[in-house]
Amino acid sequence: MLGFSPLKAATLPLNHKAVVVTFGGGARDEETFAPEGQENIPNLLHKLFPQATLYTQVVNHGILGHYVATASLATGVYETFDNFAAVSPDNPTVFEYFRRDLHRPASDAWVVAPSNGFNRIGESDNRRYGQGLGAGVILPKNLLKAAMPGHGLGQYDHLLRDNYEDPYFTPALAGNEVELRQLDSILKLSIDDFTRHALTLSSPDELSVYIAKQLMRQLAPSLLWITLHDIDIAHSGTYSLYVDGIRRSDRLCAEIWQSIQSEPEYANRTTMFILPDFGRDSDYDAAGNGFQHHRTGDPLSRTTWLMALGPGIRQGVVIDHPVDSLDLVPTLGSLLRFDTPLAKGRPLTEVL
């Protein structure tokens, strides 16, 4: 499937950028855009939606695990590997398509992600793409752990929880992950500044957004992918913490958009996509645990939403017909003018 759109190429500036934010951890409509959940997303509803096109039926037909589902979003193909395996995607990622087709340097594509396996999401094992053409990956929690070896980590415990589904899983570092020694050269942050600011934050996602803002300010990548993950605390079984994660993600999405509008390299030339990786189980399905998990494959766990905003995007528009979660990669290709030949989705024509 080709993601390139000649019509779009004629209307967008050559320096167009894209920022993708995955509302990671899985969020149901009941706690977001359904009437009973709208109080949890005041920024998405009242600040961002008036500037955006909203797709209300984005269906994920793949495996409902956070790393494998996010990898599927990033490749445009439903990946089938074990969600807890330390592996790269089998299919080329959007970052590889972008860099190969447009001859972009490594500094122009980045991922900021939680550290439960996402360290390999930047590039695939596909022989035609793979090593050397992927995105740089920054795992803020790993950086924080490395910055505080052997002492002082207790005060950062609230930022370092790695995985809410399997607390014994610790992925091996690999791929194109940024290491502590690169903190100053890439992000222009000293270790002291980094650790001092971390103490002012209340969650891992706030740490990720802080790093993403530094990345935008220092390197201004044309393709930036930010995976939030606080919502996944729902696996603990505490509904209030799950809702707190949604509300925090809502606030952080607004902060990211504000940064886009205030940074000269991004303002008026950036399209932002926001979408959950999938939903969570229904409260009425006997095979599941409601908000706590996403194991049944029922409609609530598979159907979610996508918001797009930026130059040329129709504002305050709702699209109610079903689309596939794989459609993101071809849509990014159309916007940024690169081909996505192995992606299975189709461009979302309403935002092109």
C-alpha cells in the first residue's frame, strides 16, 4: 500500500512535521469520549477537539498487548510476536520508511517510550530496512536508573515502575537506544539537571514528556513518536488510579500541543495524532476483568478513537465510520511524502 499522496504533496510545506502520541495503556470510551467519561478529558474535549478531526471507531484487530500493539501501529501491519519478548518488529517501521524514502538523517526520527520492551521499537528486523534506518529511542526511566547507580533511587520509585502486567520482566537493552553518556550531547542536559528535574515530577509519563520537549527543542525531529503509559496502572485493579492516568494523559497531550505551537520549528507546520493503543474489557464480559485488563477481544477492548490536528485538518469534525488502527502509517506517509509499501492500512482521507 502506497502512503504517498500527490494532492497532499502539492499543499503542504516541504518542512512539514508529525508528532504521534499513543494514549498508551489502553483506555475505554466509557472513561474518555462517551458522555459519562468526558469529565476525564477536559483538554482533549474542550481545547484540542475544536481544532481537530476525531475518528470515533478505530478498530484494532491484532494482539492486545502494549508493546506488540504499539509496534503494529508503527509498522502498519499486525505484528504477532510475544508481547513480552525482547524483539524488534518483523515489518518495516514508519521511521524506516520515512528515513529511507526521504534520505533523512538519524537525528530526524525519534521515539520516547516506557521501558517495558519498547527499546527495540525504533527499527525492524526486515532485511530491506532494519539496522541503521530506524528511529533513535529514548527510554527516560532507563536513563534515570543509569544516572543514579546504587544510591538515591528510593526517592524516584514513583518514576521507575517498569511494567504493570509482569513485574518480573526486564528487557535487554538493544537497538538504537540512547544511553546515559548521550544525555548531554543529544538533549543538552547534564545528569544533575536531569535528576533534579525528575524529582519535581509525579509520574513516568511526565518524565517522558519532559524528555520529548527537550528533544523538540534541541533536534526538532520531523517524525516524533511519544508513548504514554501511566494508564496501564489499571492492571493493579484500582479504578481511581486508572482514571488518574487518563486525566494525566489528557493534560500531557495538551502540553505537547502547546509545545508544538510555541516551538518555531514546529508551529504551523506540524500534524499531531493522538490515539490509544486499544481499549479495555467490558464490565459485563464474564471472561474479562473490566477496566483492569484487555484480554477478551470484545468490542470495548478493540475499538477506540483517534484525534488529528494541525495545518489543513478540518476542525471540530467527527468521523463515525469504522477505520483500522493500521491506517496510521499510510496516513503519515501521505502527510510527509514517503511511501509505505508493506503497510496494510489505508490513508485516512478525511485528514488528507
